Amino acid sequence: MHNKLDVIGRSRFWLARFAFVGSLASFWNSLAHRLAWPYVELLIRLWIAKLFFFFGVQELMHWTAALQIADEQNPFPLLAPIVSAYLSAGADLICAILLALGFMTRYAALPLLLLAAITQFRFEPFDTQLFWIALFCWYVIHGAGPISLDHLLRRGLADSAIPLIPAAIRFSQWLRSTGTPWYLMTLRLWLAAALIVAASADMRLLLGTSGERWLPLDVATRVPMIGALMGGITLILGAGTRQVALLLLLGLCAYSVVDPRLSDSIYLLMLLAILAIHGGGALAIDDLAKRWHSRLFSTPSANELASRNWPRVVIVGAGFGGLRCAQALMDANVAVTLIDQTTFIFFNPCSIRLLRPRCPRVTSLCRRGKSSETPPQRSCC
């Protein structure tokens, strides 16, 4: 009997510790979402908008060279080179302005995503373009953050009478809630594959040029081999994704001071920041642990308790006896309802210890409107 009680006591001890760790992780995650993410997302969006706006201005300033490039590498083979040049310059300028404002962000990121994908997979591939594709996919699926016009207009237009606007907002919300976990999973596995391949020279030779077209190996090879290998394995498993991504981000920032080549890894830092704040997405150990924690420690609703058809036990009075009775029924298959006049427990004998430093003449407590006063005397409390 004593051994069984010891086992139950130890299991409850570790479950309480696990619940505390899970609550602490949830607190820090919500803190990162509310405080860090709005400004991190704004910086990422402004950086991309500034870059592509500069590309559009350069195309207009060097229009002859832009026409020559469009003639040699036409991103739209069905169109004339001059039309493709106009479309490319217009997309860079207009979509960059929309991204900076955070207005119609999904529709602004989509043309830039198509241009980057066509250039990467039809013409000359390079790592920066792969990072652009990954970031544009994020904005197409997730949309802009809290500091954007989309976020401000979404509240007022959700119940608007303008045709198609409420349906478009509902679709964007569905796309964000459904697509974001799968995008984070794809991003996590993609970065993990790049880090693991970059850490092995044999795998790089095996993949050849096709690996450079699909994986950012040039940037990943600049990560130290031990960090790339350990980070890639943990990212594949999705174990501690936020912590691993944060460590890789901080390590790259510190290592870039020593190795100047890492100064152009800004886009890898952006993607690691997304993983550090939003997690590993679907099919990750972190996600499974979160679901298990919520099932184990969450309080079931009244509908869930009613569906279980458990016997209902009502305890009147939340004193020591009522609390002890509720604690004894904690592992039983019963629905316990504890009723009391207050939401706290007040232990009268300990009140003298609290009142004595401020009111040394008080030696007895008021109960139900009646009080008694006695001369100062010593108390054993």
C-alpha cells in the first residue's frame, strides 16, 4: 500500500513539474508572439520591399539593359520581351509599395513569388532567390503581421456589405490557420536538409548541381559543421524547434563577426526568426508534446464531461474537508463539482501572524461581525 502511494506521489510530482514547464513555455511563446513578432515581421517586410523597389528603380534607370536581359531571359515566353520588361519593372515597384504598407500583402507577394520561381528554376539559380521564394510563400499563406493596413482593415471589413470582401477575408483566415502549420513544417524540413547536406561533402557531390537549384547550399556551408549537423537533425525531428532556431540565429549573428562571408546570410536569419517565434508546425515532436500536454492538463468543458456519462459528485464547502475530498477523487472517473461561498480559503489562526507586526494590540479575530479585545499578552502563534 505504501509503495503504491509512493509511486502515485512521484508520478504526481513529475506531472506537476511537466505542467509547470509546459505553462512556462506557453507563456514565453505568447510573449514572443505579442511583443517580438510584430516588429520582426515589419522589419522583414520593409527589408524585402526596399530591395525590390530598388530593383524596379534600377530597371527604369537602365531601361536598355533591362530590355536586353528580357530578350535573353524572358520570364514570360508567350509575351514580347518589352512587355515582359514592363511587367517585371511594374511588379517590382507596385508590389514593393504594397508590401511596405502591408496592404493586400498576399496579392502583392504572389507576382514576386512567380518571378523569383521562374528565374530560379528556368535560368541561373542562386541561394538568395530560394530565400525570396520561401519568404514570399510565407506572406502568401500567412499574410502581413499586426503592424499593417491589412490587419487594421480586416476588423472593419469582416462584416462589410461590399460584395466578395467578407468572403475574401474568411478565405484568408482559413488559409492562415490551415496553411501556416504545413508551411512551417516544409520550411523546417527544407532548412534541415540544407544544413545536413552542407555538413557532408559526399552528399553535396552526390546531389551535384540539382541540389544547388533546390537547396541553399552556398549559405548553409558557411555554418560550422557541428552546428549544421546537430541543427539539421533536431529540425527534422521538430524537437525544440524554437530553441534550436534561436540558437542558430544567435550563433550566426556572433559568427558573422569572425567570418565576413556570413554577412549576406540575412535571409537565413529571417527564416530562422520565423521558426523561432512560430515553431516547427505540423508533424513535429513539439506539436505532439503540446497536444499531449493540453489533453493531460486542460480542464474539460461541461459538454465533454456530459458526453462521458460519469457519475457526478457535488461537494458543498471548500474547507479542509472539501478540498481533501476533491483531491481524493482526482483520479476517479467522476465529475466533481466543488461549491463554496468564496473563491479562496481563509485560515483564521494564521491571521494573527499577519496582523501582529502592524497591529500589535490585536490578539483575536473578528468573526461574523463580532469582535473581542483583550489586553496585550503573549501569543503562542
